Amino acid sequence: ETIGRVAAGAVARKLLRVAADIEVLAWVRRVHDVDAKIDSANVTLDAVEANIVRCPEMGVDHHFLGGDPDGRCWMGGGGAASTQLDPLAM
């Protein structure tokens, strides 16, 4: 299921950019009960892409990947993402 969502998102992102001059910027802001403190006005694509879990807050990735005390991994176990749509500059 995840691969289909990722592929559909990539197609939609490209279509919005080409057809409507809209840039889509999305990032992970919570995994399980770990929340990142993110100022959405300052998020950049470079910051999102620089992090393995696509979270622009530096240093939070090890918390997201850490799992719980029983050794289970949190990835895929609930979380939240944020998306920002901006018209591209003409």
C-alpha cells in the first residue's frame, strides 16, 4: 500500500507543479508519541530531504527510529505529516 501512495503522491506533485504552478512540500511531524517542533514557515525541501525520516527538525530522526522499550519499531505505527501548498513565483 505504501508504494502506491508514494507513487501517486509523486505524480500529483508533478502535475500540480506543471499544470497549476503549485509547489507541494510535505514532512513528517510526529511518529507515535514523539512530536517534532517545526516552524512551518521556515521548512525547506533541502531540510526535509536531508533527513531519513523526512522531518526537517535536526536530531529528531533518532527518536523517530528508536522504537519503544519493548524493542518494537515505531515506523508505520501511527504518526502525522504536514503539507504546505505554495504558488510558485512567476
